[in-house]
Amino acid sequence: QVQLVESGGGLVHPGGSLRLSCAASGTLFSFNFMAWYRQAPGKQRELVARITTGGFTNYADSVKGRFTISRDNAKNTVYLEMNSLKPEDTAVYYCNAYRASPPYDVWGQGTQVTVSS
């Protein structure tokens, strides 16, 4: 029912920045939190950042201080600002909408982020 559409991925040099967007087809208040995950080749999916309906945020240690998750409730959109990018940040990034009760779990299609010289 709810769809997530991602944009903003691409190729960037080390030290550069990207801003990912995740547009939802419904209100963000339908979910407990919105999150960004990533999966690098040969590795498991990793939680990168999470934001609750109350605006509280959590970050993976590997991105803390470099990435910022935010939301625009009027636009039903979640953002991930990525600064000081490193080659190890290269991965497919996925947007996720989650609700515990009643259960609901929706994923975006993924967008490729490549950090390379």
C-alpha cells in the first residue's frame, strides 16, 4: 500500500557529500520510525540511521558525526545527508518504514552510492 521512492545516489570522490531522499506515499506518522540501511558487496545489511515520530535519532558508530537523518513531515520525505564520505561507505542504501503494532514493514528499491577516486 505504502511506497518508498529513493533518489540522490551516485558517484562521489572521497571527502565529498551526497544527500539521499526517501519520499513516502503516505504520512510518516503511520510508522514508529523511518530508517536508512545499507548493504555493501559480500556483507550483511547494516542499519545506518533511524528517526522516530518524536524526532529522536540513532546512528551507527561508523557514520556518527558524518551522516545526519532528518524528515519533512509536510512532504512525507526522509533525508540522509552524507558528509566526509569514505570508500568504505560504498553500498546500496535502502529506505525503510517500520511500525511495531500493528506490524508494518516497507522497503525502498535501493540506490547505489559509490565513493571512489
